[in-house]
Amino acid sequence: MPAFHRRRFVSTTLAASAALATPAWLRAQPTLKIGLTLPLSGAPAVRNAIQAGATADVGLDFLAGFQQAVAAERRGQPIELIELDDAYKPEQAAANVEALARQDVVAISGLWSTAHAQAALPVAARLRLPVIGMRSSAAELRRGDNPWAFHLKASDADELSAVLKTFSSMSLPRLGVLYVDEPGNRELLKHMQASGASVTRALAVDPTSADRLAAAAREIVATPGTQSVLLLLPTEAVVDTMMELRGRGNTYMSPVCTLSQVISRPFAESRERALNGLGVASPFNNPALSRTEVAVRFRDAMIDRDLDALTRSFSAFEGFVYGSVITRTLVEMKAKAAPTRQALAAALRGKQMNLGGLPIRFDERQVGHQSVHLLYKYSAEGALKA
């Protein structure tokens, strides 16, 4: 059964079984609705098999994890999940927020990229609709100036700080940087400068040209004094760069790290030898290997629905975390009164909870989870490990 239809089957089965299991007096209560806008079809242009696999199912993985969290945390309460496809188009994500608001959702989640968030967050703010958990880790989204935006992962600046700390702890603080020249990455370069990081050279690169990436990679590692390399690049460009450094007979063995935007199930499972040893900052530990209670619950939920492959999906786990936070909060609120959008936003500000080894506490910027794990690619096993 194709992945999309399999997830639809799971969603329909969940809804039907929930209706049968819910007592009649609860089914009579008004249904709370949570909205998702996700890339469920289409794909951006890509150049290699790893990134093609990453874009094919990543929104569906997130949706499946979110669905299982709602089913696990609803405690018999009538809670409905409405998902809309944005087809990787930021303008469609903004239109989806409008459409979800008309369907009376109390919150939305899932905005996929920084561009999606920048297009959709002003719409949500105008509609006074809480956005709880979004995929982008861009620091500019976390300045605390939008009272309706709640984040559930560390910023890319936090991830960068963890990488720099690791380089320093290894006595390899002098780094070269390959980056795409875009606002978010320019901010990260400023962050490095402000932190006193020792950058031997920073090269802006064209991520669409494998040949230019290869030339830039050779140039950056040949720069005098460079002890390690940081890649602020999309997944396909990271793969191409690593092929130049550690593939095709090359043996660059100094540390190379990147940030969490590259993580996908195909990337994590890849056995491409050139990726071996690549350091990847991540807001979550590997869901397939973590022994925390929340990770165990996640794996059990996936296996119970015959979605065993998703136990290795960071996107599915992220959806599970976001769905758990939203659903658990709504259930707690509904015990006192019917939750409204405004009441939900107020309940989250300063809220603390523990999902089982994953503490959540919303700070003054409305960021609830700020942990960063540095994982390493083990190509022989097709895994990212701490």
C-alpha cells in the first residue's frame, strides 16, 4: 500500500476505533480540533537519492507521529485532527491557516520551513490562533514578539553553540565554514563572530552545483589553520560535500558537522560511506535508540499500528512530541472548561510538563524545549548515534 494511502488508512482506523471506545456522554461534548499544515504531496527539486527519499515521505512521517500522540493522550476526550497539504509551498501554508481557522481549530502545528513559518505566522497572529510547534529552527522566529507562536525545539543558534563547544572541547576550535548565502546563515555567522569563534575562512557556495561545492570543499580544507569544518547547507549539498571530502577515494578525517535541517529518515538510514562520522546537531536524541519513556511510548505506538519503519523517523518522533504537548494541554484544560484559543495560549505561557525524559518549559520567548544533542553518522549501521 503506498505510504500516503497507508497513513490515510491509519488515520481513518484511529478515528473509527476512537469513536467506538468513547462513552456516549463524552461523544456528546463539543469536539476540539487541531489543525496541521504539512507537505503531504509534491517535492522540491533535488539532485540525489538521499534527498529525494527525504522529501517523499517526511510530512507523512510527521503526520503519523502526531496522529499516534493524539490517540495516546486524548484520554477519551473528543479531539479531531485536521490536516491540510501545502505541497511545499509557503503561500499555500498561509492559505491553509486561514482555512483551518474557518474550521474552528483551537491550534495549529507543523509549519515546515522558515519560509512557511514567515508566510503563515502573521496570518495566525491576525486570527489569534496559537501555532504550537513548527519545524523551522530559525532564530529569527524565536524573538518573543509573536504571542501566538510557541516553539518546541532549540534554535539553530543554540545548535551552532553546541557544535562550537564540541569543537573547542576537542581542541580543534579553528573552523572553516561552507554556507548558503541567505539571511538565516548570515545571522549564524554573526553569532559565531559574537561568540569569539575562530573562523579561518567562510565561503558562500551555490548548493545547486556539485562541481562548485566540490571545489569549495577542497578550498576550505586547504585554508591554513583549518582544523574542522561546519556545513550550513541543505541535505543534498551536505551529501555532495561529504562525497568530495570522504568519498571517491578521499580521506579527510578532521571533524565535519552540520545542523539538524539535514535530518530525515533516508538520511539517518543511509549507508553511504562518505557520510560516516559526520556530526549532526539535533533537538532530539535518536528515537529508535533512546531509552527515555517518551521514546519507548513512541516506538510502541508506531509498532502497534504496523508502522515499524517509523520508529527510526526523527520527523515522526517530532510529530509525536508536538502532538503530545498540545493534546495533553487540551485534556488538562478541558477538565475545567472548554478550551478556547486565547485560553490555550495563556495556559502554555510558562507551562511545565515532562513527557517522560523530555522536559517542556515555555520561557519568555515561548520556547518550550531547548536541548541539543550532537549525533554522529554511523554508515555501517545506517544510524545517527550520540
